Amino acid sequence: MLKKNEQSLFLIGSPKTSRNLQAIATEASTSEPERKPKSSFYSLYQKMQPPTPFSGSEKMLANYVPIYVMLQLEVISVDNVFENPAGLEKQLKQLREAGVDGVMLDVWWGIVESKGPKQYEWSAYRTLFQLVKKCGLKLQVVMSFHQCGGNVGDAVNIPLPKWVLDVGEKDPDIFYTNKAGTRDVEYLTLGVDNLPLFSGRTAVEIYSDYMKSFRENMADFLEAELITDIEVGLGPAGELRYPSYPQNQGWVFPGIGEFQCYDGYLKADFKEAATKAGHPEWELPDDAGEYNDTPGATKFFGSKGYLTEKGKFFLTWYSNKLLSHGDQILDEANKAFLSCKVKLAAKVSGIHWWYTDDSHASELTAGFYNLNDRDGYRTIARMLSRHYGVLNFTCLEMRDSEQSAEAKSGPQELVQQVLSGGWREDIEVAGENALSRYDRAAYNQILLNARPNGVNRNGPPKLKMSGLTYLRLGDDLLQKKNFKIFKTFVKKMHADQAYCPDPRKYGKVVALERSKPKIPIEELLEATKPIKPFPFDKETDMSVGGALADSLDNLFNTITSIFG
């Protein structure tokens, strides 16, 4: 005998076909319990029962993970104009109707301070913030101190301020540089963090002044708690890393990338550090290959140069410089937004290729000193803990089985390691998808990572991410089929609960406290000791559906296109 869903596949000749198939597709994608007869006795029986866990109770709200959607990169033009408010308003209302909690927005340094040092122009962003508020959404903002253009998904070009680039014309060493001497102009090298090269200001002072100006000019939005998170840009693409794999210099996946410490300032810093360590003869690596090499094609990685005394010294210096860079700028961010009811966040990139290779080459070139016997991420989480910061990690949507074997990728294990490290250091962990995906498999993987051990019907789950930022708002997401699945995904992120406008009911909303005392580097490095990650379930218990739901969606779309 055919099962219920199988029988429905043969209803094509029925006038009720569309309604039947739509109902089945909805049931398959939302995993609702089987319907029960609505007799008067049954209704009375239901009234006598205690509330079900999925009734919207506060216990189930503890499982709620808010979801934000990234706005388009070009929503504010390079000329600092909010060009299409009517079009964006329509899209924002669609997101609100879908239950989305808020949106994320890049606030570009290259736009706001483009006219000259300390000449800030915030009016276009204020207009945009008003619109977000009008549409009933919350807001995550990114202090974007990097160039837009040259990375995966960059649809527009927003350079650093011209007055900064002018400094670079005379002193190109203010930019990250590879072994061949090629400059990367998307972010200032951390070698100039504390050098007054910019009209008397250091890079860190520039970032600090920018954030202070943001607070002054957006005080009303901060006080109204429209802004929930401030992600502080700490490198290329806003991520805490070196620009080791720039597409605009010819890098293609899965190249190992290149170390980016050959500008004059970092070269001098390394020489000083090596001399203090008793090895003035040591130089920066010259055998680590080029952007698109494999680990085995290089002496540094393939011949285990990274395991020598000199290799270990270099990698420790390289990764520690990045850690100190993030720590110092986050300390400035903490001072700028002190007492505001916002969370500070730092984004860490999910470099999953070559993760299962012993060398972890692509992570090492990016500044993550992560090996099989050394944790390169828990140190970042520990550093963030002193600033009450959130670790925002990427590639949540990826599965190992989707990656090419030659790349030796391990996105699932990488995510498990990094999230576990954050939770071990008692900080909040959030995340993003790295690439635009609209399919159920990607959504289910995100849902698994958001609650690795599932929901708890009696209170907070064992493990839970504090939020998800979905990449990205656009016509593809809002296409009818894609948006239908996305709305189910939002519901599942919310643990089948209705949209909750009050973050206090599922998370913490507190005034930002002053950063704790600086953590000695020795104490930070104690976090490099590997610890077994928390166990993750194999599949989410909040699935948006699988192959059957996809098939039914396709069949329904086909039939409706025929019968109207």
C-alpha cells in the first residue's frame, strides 16, 4: 500500500492538486506532528494537558537564536549617498514579515572619513538607520576599516580614504606586503598600529577616533537599543587575519596563500625580536611558496620547516602580532562604547582548506598558528574574553562531503574546534555562512552548528550560538522558492517559536563594562594546549526538510506553472 506522501504524487489530475501538494511540502519542510481529529472530547482533553514545549513558553525561548541578514555592500554608495531607500524598505519589510530579527551593515571608513582626517559625514547612515528602525528590525554594525573589493563576494569597490592612500604613495610600507614585494592596499599593516604616520595620528588612534565619532553621532540609536552588536574590523574583509589569499593578486582556491609580513615595519620588528631571542641571523621565511602552491611543493611546509626552532619562532611571532593587534583595537572599541548596551564582536575567517593536512598551511599564512597539537583559535577567544567580546566565525554552512578531496578541507571539524574553544573560554559565539546558499542542506548544517546538541524543551540548551548573520540580502534570496525555504529556516533558528522582539528573553542585554586587565602573553599562550572539542550531533533536530521536501517543492512548482 502506498504511504500518504506517495499517494499524493498521483493526484495530478485532481482539481485539488495544488492545495494538496502545497500542504504536503509544508509538512515535510516544517516537520509538524501528525494532525489529530478535532472532536469536542479531544479539545477538552487538550485543555486538561500542561502546555506543550512548543507553545512559545519562556523555557523554549531559551533555545531561540536570533538571525540577522547582511545588507548589500553598496547600500550606501561610494559617494556617501543612500540611493534607493524605497527599494530597500520593501525588502526590509519582507524580512520583518519572515520573522528576521535584524540586519547587518558595513559602515565604511572609506566613505565616512573620505574628505580628510576627522572629517566625518554620517548623514546617509543616519537615514538608513532610521529606516531600519521604522521597519521594526534590530541592527548589527561593522566598523569596516578595510577596502571593499578584491575578495570573495565583493560586488563593489570602496577603497580606503584617499588621504590614507596618499600616505601610501610616499610610504608603501604602510600596507601588508608579500615576499615578492607586492603591496595589499585593502588594510593597513599592523606594523603601523602605533606609528604617527597619518597627520600625526597612529592607525590605532584613527580607528579609535572613528568609533568615538560613531558613538557621538549615533547616540540616539544606541540609547534606543536599535544597535545590538558592533563588530570591529581587524583586517581584510573585516576579519582578524593577514591578507594571505587575495583574489586580486591571483590567488585561487585551494592555494596555501602567502605570509604577509615583508613590509619594512614588520621586517624590522621581526629582526628586533629575533635578535632579542639570541638569533640575529634569522630572517623571514623565503621558502614558503607562492599563493597557489600546495603544502608539499614548499620547503617550509612540505619539508617540515614549520617544525624547526626557527619556524616555530617565526610562527609564534607572526600569530602573536595579530593577537596583539586585535587586543589593542578591541580595547579602544571598549572605551569608545563603554556603558552602551551593545556587544563587541570580532570576526574570524573559516579557512577550512588544508585543515586536514598536517601543516595546516593556509591557516598558518593567515596568522592562525593551528596544528594538530596546537590550538590556534582558543587564544583568540581568551583575548576576546577580557573585552566581553563575541567570536564571530564563518563557514557554518559547509560540510566536508561538499569539498574537493585535493583541498584536504575540514570545515565541520574546524567549526567544531573554534566554537568549542569559544565556549571553553566562556564567551559568546556567533557565526555566518561564508558563501551565499539557499538550499536545505546548507540551512540544516547551520542549524546543527547553532545548537550542536539540539533544543532543550525545559530551558537553555547545552550549547547555543548567540546569533547568526546570514549572507546576504538580494534578489536571489527573495526569489519565491528560495524565500519560502528561508522563512522555514528562520522559524527553525527560533526553535519553532514566534518572533521575539525582546532580546532579553533569549539572551543578555547589559551595559558594556570596561575591559578587564590585559592578559599576559604567557597566559594567552596557555590556551594553545589542545582540548577535545564538545561533541556535536550528526544532524540537527530542527531540520528544514531534506530531499523529499525539495522534490515536493519542485513538483508543486511544476504543476502550478502548468495549471496556474
